[in-house]
Amino acid sequence: MNADATMARHILVVDDDRLVLASLSRGLRDAGYRVSVAADGENAFKIAVNTAPDLALLDVRMPGMDGIELGRLLHEHTGTPFLYLSAYGQTDIVKRAAGHGALGYLVKPLDIAQILPSIEAALTRAAEIRKLRETETQLNAALAGSRETSMAIGLLMERNRLSREQAFDLLREHARSQRRQVAEVAREMLESAEKLNIHNGVKGIGASRKRKP
């Protein structure tokens, strides 16, 4: 794998087995990733809060806070995407824990060459989820801060049969292409729509007058 392509990716590896922790972290570093390690859930959570890794690999069975509980905390408090590391025979436990937001699981023993595609797929999916969350946050802020933006989004939804998120993306991209504020573009869009409605209304009145005997 091209190390340049993964250089900026930060992976947190959590496992109480020192041998697994050392071999996995070494293999990931050799593949070009930036790696942080923790041997227990408590330290792993602190690292996640302080460093915001792109992905965490969590061993399911650990003393104290296990991987399932750690995954729940990451999902609820940091938004850190994660994969579970499970031994053969633990997959039923992992599947039951999927509701905590895991992107999947890897079965031990782990071979770096074999798990890299799964890690890359998880990183890609995590980036997509992050983008959706950012869009939702920006959309909610825009709707709360500007009645005109909300109306413009509704207009785009109606005219183009778009979802609310799609309409906001369209409005935002249009504003970016013109290097203008979303609210400004929304206001202009509503003014244009109003002028068009008035124009069509005048035309309709004129047509009705012509039809009168």
C-alpha cells in the first residue's frame, strides 16, 4: 500500500494482549498509518477524546472496561468510528453489539496484509458518515438562523424533488461557486421566484381579459 495515501490516517489500537498490540501497531505503522495504542478501555477512551482518531480497533474481551462498553462510549461521546477485534467464536457477541455503531469486526488471528482492505473500507465509510453529520449540523444551523434559507430549501425540494439534505447541498454548492453566503443566495433565489410568480400572474390576468367577450 502507498504510505503517502495513508500518512494522515490516525488509528487507535486497543488490546490487553501486549503481543497482539505490538504486532498490529507495528504492521499498521509499516503500512503508513499513524498509530496510538492502549491496553485497556479507560486509557483508550482518554486517547480518543484527546486525539480524535480516524478509526479505532477494539478488542472485545478486556479486563475492566471491555470493547463493547468502550465502543458504546465512543459512539455516544466522541463519534469515533470503530471496528471490533474478536477471537473465533466471539462473533455472536460482536453481532449483538453492532447497535453501538461498529462498522464491522475483524477475526483473530490478524494478518496485516489481509485486514488492510477492511480497514481502508472502514475509513472510507467513516469519512462518509462524518460528512453526513457535518452536512446535517450545517443544515440545522442554517434552518435555525435564517427563515429565507429554510424557504429556499423548501423551494428546491419542491421543484427538483430532492430530500432536505440534497436541497441544502445544492444551495450550499451554488453559494460556494459564487463565493457568497448561503443566506444571501437563498434570499436572491426567493426574490427571483417571487418575480417569476408575479410575472406569471400578470400574464394570467392578461390572458383571462383577452378571453372575455
